[in-house]
Amino acid sequence: MTLAALVLDLSGSEADSLSDALLEAGALSVSCDALRSAGESASLTEPGEPASWGRVRLTALCDSGCDPARLLRRACEASGLAMPQHELRAVPDEDWVAKSRSGFTPVRVSSRMWVVPSWHTSPDPGAVNLLLDPGLAFGTGSHASTRLCLRWLEHRIAGGETVLDYGCGSGILAIASLKLGAARAVGVDIDPQAIAVAEANARRNNVAGEFFESGALPAFASDLVVANILANPLKVLAPIVAGRCRPGGHVALSGILVEQTADVRRAYEPWLAFDEPQEEEGWVCLSGRRQ
């Protein structure tokens, strides 16, 4: 496999937030080294989390099949950062698949839900286990915004609902909906690659998710609508997202930074009676009942 490495020098706090977003966007692995002085990296055993370091050299390993600049741009959008200066380096042939896999372990979402890479055994075979590998579409459970949506679905799905995942990425939320008991789960995304990934993930999980590109989504009213994208698209899409939910149904909006909460909430107030927002790691999930 031919690989490339994105190399960026960032502040510790920027590297901390960007690392997860790069993995969600499709990076095979991410490593961080503390920088002691100009261009001098510390040992990999530097204590503490990247956020506690002054400057950090972040290296993200990318499959040649993806566009590294596009991957970085999507990760920056997801983490609320401006596009930084970066360098693209060739990577010598090695067994990078094994190396990158070693960095991914099952993610516990709740007391009864896990996201499990295909090369791992679930820590709890009796749980709701979502089998997803890091890939070329957003949504593998390692990002707080995705976990917030998964917990919301777990709370809201009683059985038999129709669910729409608006901006489905990897398909994780539609797949989780079906495993939690929804009768139908439909995903839509602007990226054709995301649709292909979501369909493959649904097959891996033995569920019958339906996935469509924007413009091809059939007309139907959903009991639940979940949109885990970004604050600005959420505001622009407010009439469409809210309009896809039946009166009395429920909507969840995620991918929102704490400081963006009020703006997104205002955009949806004509349609939603809001619940208490949920927050994790500086990200917020807004939810409410369709009036």
C-alpha cells in the first residue's frame, strides 16, 4: 500500500482536538510529538496529553486513495479550526495496516453500546455492537458529537420507528438505529463515497439501511431525524431538516461547538420545542420535539 503522511506543527490544544477529527475523517493513524524548540521533537514518551504541551508535531498517516488536503479540511471544519500550514511526506513501504490497527480499540458509547473495529472481539457480546472500521467517511464513534447522537438514539428508540440520518457519513447512526429496534433507517449525504461506505457498513452489520445522495432522497416523514454535521450547514438546512420530521416527532442536531449553540438553536426555534442540551468534550447535541 502506498501511503502519505500529513505533518503539522500546532499548539497542544489544537492538536488534541484535531487528532480525533482526523481519525474520523479517514486518517489511518495519528501521532503527536512535543516540540521543545524550533523543529526539535521530544520523545514519544513525553508525559501528559497533547493539550498540556506547548507546541506539537502532529503526523497523520493517509491512504493514497484519499485526498490528504480534503481530509485535513474536513477535520478542521469538524474541530472548528482554520486550515493550518502543513507538509505532505512520502511514507516508505511497511506493514502500516498492522501498525495503524494497533491504535484502534473498541469504544464504549454507553452501558449497552460499543463501536468495535472488525479486527477486535467485542468486550460485551451481549451489547449493541456496531462493527465499523476507520475509513473514508465521517463517523466511527471516536468523536464526541457521534457518541452524543448514539446515546440520544438509544434513549429515543423504543421500537418500530422510522429514522432519518441527515449527513450520514459512515452510516453509523442509521445502523445503530436499526440495531436498537427502528423499523426503517435512511441516510443521506452529499458525498457519493460516504454512501458507498455506509452501504458496506450496513452489510457488515447485517442491517438493511437505505442510503441516498442529496437530491435522490424519497419523500417520507420520519419519527426521528438526527443530523450530525456542522453548525453552519445545520443553520442553512433548518427548514429541510425540521421538515423531514413528522409533527410530534423528535430531532437531534450535533457537530455543534458550545459557543455555537445559541445560533443553531435560534435557527430551529420556529419548529422545535427544545430539550436540555447534552454536552461532551466541548461539543453539544441539541434535541427537541417537532411542533
